[in-house]
Amino acid sequence: MKILKGLVLILLLNTTFTHAQYTSPIAGGVDVGTGIGSNSWAPSIMYHEEIGSQKLPWLRFGVGFRAWGYYAGRTNLYTERIAGIEDYLEFRDVSVNGLSVLASVNVSFWKLDIGVNTDLLGLTYGSRRHGYYEKAGRPSNGTGKPYYDSWIAAKPTLFNALPLALRRNTGMSEAFVRFKAGRNVGVKLGYTYGRLTYTTKKIDGFNVYLDNSQRHVTRVYGLPYVALAFAVGD
């Protein structure tokens, strides 16, 4: 996770500086695949374009778009830990669909592309779910007291930015290896890092707060990923 964040930071710091030096053709493609877990799956379709420089032809920076979803069974989403307190809502199931703008960096040699990508901005949509706010055996007089041991309605965040770094956002990142099996088709294997964040819905016009006056619950998940990769330009 730390390696992925470091590579993404390098990408963001260098994209503007290096763009003017790029003279090689743009290479683009479409990846169609899914992340798969024991209790969840995360399908996605990603369009990407990369460009490199004559001095470093093996290093490429890119941008793209990703349409994706995340669907899981029983899931706990957690508040931010403050003063040693971390609350959670327990959901029977969760689901979200998203459309994101992403940035990427990869190293190419032989028939392999090795790289990372991460969502920069995105829109997400998901059905309203009800999470159980369990407080049995943990007496407290926090701001969430009116909702202890009850079901609370929540929905995924709508507008999102840099979900890899900012916990009140929803989106995806990937570390991957893309193998070019032919001129226009290949296989992509990797690992998807995702963040899912829900916000509690208002009741009678009033915000619903858990303890420590928090409305956002979130979790980071990781799934192995496999996809077919299609080249659309070179």
C-alpha cells in the first residue's frame, strides 16, 4: 500500500513537468475485468492512454476513465478513530457504481507493462442501505447515543477526489502487470485497492451523527484482479 501511494505521488508531481518533453506516439487501450474476493467482487471497464518521451521510452504516464462497481455481502464500515474510539455500522450488504477520471504510470519492457493507476475525481451512486449501530456492552454517552443498537440509513458519497488518500471519498486504485499476448490483445493481472465510504442520511431534516460527531463510515478493501486488455492505438 505504501509503495502504491509513493508511485502515485511521483506521478502527480511529475506529470506536468514531463508533458512538454513527450514526443512519442500515444498508446491506448481498454481493460475489461474484475476483482474477486470471497465475499465481494469489483468489475470495471477502463479506457487509458499513455505517452512517453524519446529519452525514456520505457517510462510512460497516462490518463483514463474507469466505469466500475463494488458489491459485497456483510460489511462493517468504520468511523475515523478519535481519542481511541472507532465506531462502525454493520451492513447486510453494500453496493456502489462509479465513473472516475484516473492517472497512471507504468514501465514497459518486452511484452510487459508494470504500473499503477489511481482515481483522481469521480462520481459514485449506490442504493440506500441500513447499517446496524451496535453498542451493546459498551455504555457511552456520545453524540450517537440516540441511535445506539438501531438501524441507520446511509448512502455512498456522490462526489469524490483522491480516494486513495482521503478517507471521506470512494474510488479505486490498481497495481498491475499487463502481458501483451498479441498485437491487439493481452491479459492484465493485478491487485485492486478500493475505498468505500457511506454517509448517514438525515432523519426529519436533521443530520444523524455517530459518536465523535461523525457521519462518514468507510473501509479500504483489496482484491486480486484479472482482465482482458485490448489495444486501440499505438
